[in-house]
Amino acid sequence: MATATPAQGAASTAPTKAQAVEVSAVSRREFLYYIWGASIVLLLGEVGAATIWYALPRFREGEFGGTFRYTPSDVVPAAGEAPITVPAGRFHIAHMADGGLVVLYQVCTHLGCLPKWEPVNTRFACPCHGSQYHLDGRWITGPAPRGLDRFPLTVVLHNGETRSNGVDGWPIDISDITLDDIAQIVVDTGARVTGPAHGAEARFTGSA
């Protein structure tokens, strides 16, 4: 059997030298491709954001879909009296005899006609198919599937207190104050609240 010489043994145990890996530099053409690609992505992002911004509905104050601000003497009737209609906002402001204040969408929940207030019968009546509603918008009779829809209302008092029904749209209790205590009422026609179901009992919303 042949015996390895010391030189051969040293050669077999010596570490193998790693081969150098050459990385080619980015060419001018590739660099321009990267720049163009990034520019196109940025441009598309800006165009998309601008499109979404202009496509989203934006409403001015005092325009249907926006907010309406009033002093109570302008639009709040005395408790128990006929509601006041605001055509620009497409709503009625109703003040119940028990002190509840609510804003009702002017459109019937059946087929979109415009119920009118009947002072003799003290109710809203739809001229198209006969649906009728209480002063606070609750359903009485007719083919309408529910009571009148509502708009969120915020009552701002002179002392800084606010009362709101933005969650459920039910009348706000103002029986413990006078209209002179109210600095402003704010109606948001951009956030309609679904009207109450058949047979719903009258109730107040809590103070915020």
C-alpha cells in the first residue's frame, strides 16, 4: 500500500480558496428603467388619490347632505304645535308636547312621496298611498314598512352642554329647559337614521 508523503497530506488538508463573485454594476439603461417605473407608480398613486378625493361627495353647510345650523327661534316650534318644514334640508322639525325634539326626513318610507302634516288629525299623511305617521315619525297605518327616517340632531346649550341623538335618532328630551337655554341646534342631513319599526313606543334619547 502506498504511503502519502507529508507534502501530499498537507495539500489534502489545506482549505479551498473561495472563488470571487463578480457583481456587475447597474447599467445606465437599467437605472433609467427603475426611475421610470418608480415615477409611473408614484403618478398612478397620485391620480388614484385625486380621483377618490373628487369622487367622494362633499356638501357645503346649509346644503342637503351637509349640516344645518339654527338658533331655536328660527325653526323650533312650540311644544305640541305643528312641525316646521325646511325644504332646503328636506326635513321636518317636530317638538312634541312632552318635550321631545326630533328631525324627520321628509320622504315617505313606502315609495318616496312627501307626507304632509294634517293639523286636524295631528299626524303626517302620505298623499300617494295613505301611510300615516305620528308627530315624532312613528308609523300609524298604511303600506309604509316603518316610521319616518330621521336625521341626527345636536342641541347645544348656552352653558356648553350638548344633547345628541346621533346613534338612534329618537327625540331629544328638552322638557327640562326652555328654548332660551338653547344656543344652537345642528342637523346633519348626511347621516340618515332608519325610522322605527311598526309598533315602536315613543321614547326619548339620552343626553350626550
